[in-house]
Amino acid sequence: MAGDQRPLIGITMGDPVGVGPEILCMALDHAQIYDAARPVVIGDPEILHMAAGIARTGMKIRAVDDLQTAVYEPGIVNLLPASGLCSDAHKWGQPSAETGRAMIGYIDSGIDMAKTGQIDALVTCPINKAAMKLAGGACPGHTEILAQQTNTRDYAMMMAGSRLRVVLVTIHKALRDVAAAVNEHQIATVIRLTHQALGSRFGIAGPRIAVCGLNPHAGEEEMFGHEEARMIRPAIAGAVSQGILATGPHPADTVFYQAVNGAYDAVVCMYHDQGLIPFKMVHFHDGVNTTLGLPIIRTSVDHGTAYDIAGKGIADPGSLMAAIEMAADHARRTKHPA
């Protein structure tokens, strides 16, 4: 419609043999998504039609070439075709080099559209790192691809829900490599990115940030490690000197309980499982993955391709719905800051 103020949200289909296509159809079968946004799918026509059947929806899938004149209303899914996979060769849960290349192509198209302003935000359905490797992809995940293609040096992964937000200092690192990867500069950078995002994208004035220790009991005065004293405390002190309300290092076995109960607006975590285990205990079905520091808005589901249930119509679209609504909310706030 003319003058439509709903943000235009591009949604990549994700891995064609994972749960992405079906949760996409399930999510877009909810009218509330169209209240918040104008969604357009970047994906494969045949696979999306198959997924719509699995999801048991009556939606109409329409290929579009002009995003501004497309009709955005419940029951209509606007699709930008970005691959031509053969449904006869398609097998749910069985990735190939071809499906991996298609998956990467959707991401590349979505990033280009966001960078050039064709869409207001990008939402990504789940991908599989092994499938990416089959297709010759070098990056370990979405976050790294986005950073590379937007020439972003400083970035961080946030997992966000209504009760808990966690941000990671290191992302996809083997646990044995984490201590060597953590440093004062990186911790300080993630604290800063968290502070900025909580203000500009989440609309939180004076956000309170808790910073986890790396070791048990946050090192217990260096009895269990030196990282807290040598790197984490100095990074926090530097952030505080810049007016950021950061505290810590906090023991990881208590800080998440405090955050869930409202003491903090986000928790900065040193490594992947330190943050994601408590987060998914609270927000397994409605958590959102969003990348901080990018020049574009990007959100995603907080789960993987779930090959074991792909194509069965039993996947939960809750996280994707939350990701679309968050992307729309952040796009509105970015366009019209308070």
C-alpha cells in the first residue's frame, strides 16, 4: 500500500533441507507478523511450496521482482527466487554441495539487499556449518559471514529474549582455546557494543551490564586463574570510565539468576556455552540471535537446522516469529530514534 510504514524485512530460507523452510511458512501463517512488518522471503520456489504443504497452510506463494509494489498481507508470501533446486532430488535432513551453495546464496543476496537499503533489516533462518563446508564456504557461521561481507571489524553475537540477554566475547571456539582468545581489548569492545545496542536498538536508557568471569567463582582472587585480574577487571574499569554501567567479573553460577530477575539488562559472557546454556534454559522457544556492531540490522533464530525433524511439520516457529518482530522493532527504532 502507498505510504506503508511497516519495515521491509528480508528473510533468508536457510538450509533447504533443514527446518528453515517449514518454520518460515508456519511463522508467516500468523497475521501478527504482517501487523509488524512487510516480510519477503529469499529462497527457493519449489522447496518453499513443499514446506507450505508440510506446514499445512493455505498461503499463496508469489514470486516478486518489485518489493515496493508487492502486496504484504496475511495469506500471501512474497518470494525472491534465489535458487532452482529440484524437488525430486531434495531429501530432508540430507545436505549436499548443491543445497549448501543455495544456502550461501540466500545469505549473500540478503546481505547485499540490506547493505543497499532495499530492505530495512535481515532475518536469517538456520544454516549448517557442515553443509557450508560441503559447498566450499570458509566462514564458520552466519555472524562471521555478516562481519566479513560488511567489512565490520568489531562485532558480537547477542542472544536476546524478554527475560535474559547474553553477549559473547568469543563465539565458535573450542573450549581449550578460549583462555588464549580472551583479551582485555576484546572484552572492552564487547562491553561497548552491548551498551550501544541496548540503547539504540532496545531503547534502554542507562543499561546495566554484568560481565562474567572466565573461571569458577570468577577466579576466587586468582586461586583458579588469572584472567579476571589481568584482563576482565581492567576492561570493566575502562568501560566504567567511559560512563558505561558495567560490573563484575561476576561468577557465572549466580549472575544469570540475578539477570533473569531484573538486576541486569545484559550479561557479557566469555565463551559460547557459558552464555547459551542458561539462555536456552529460559528462552528455548522464543530466543533471538542478533549481531551487534554491523551497519545493518540482522536477527536470526536461536537454534539450528534440526535435521532429525526436518520435513515432519513439528518444528516450532516461535524463535523465528520473535526474530522477525525484533528486526521490525529495531528497524523502526533506528529510523525514528527517541
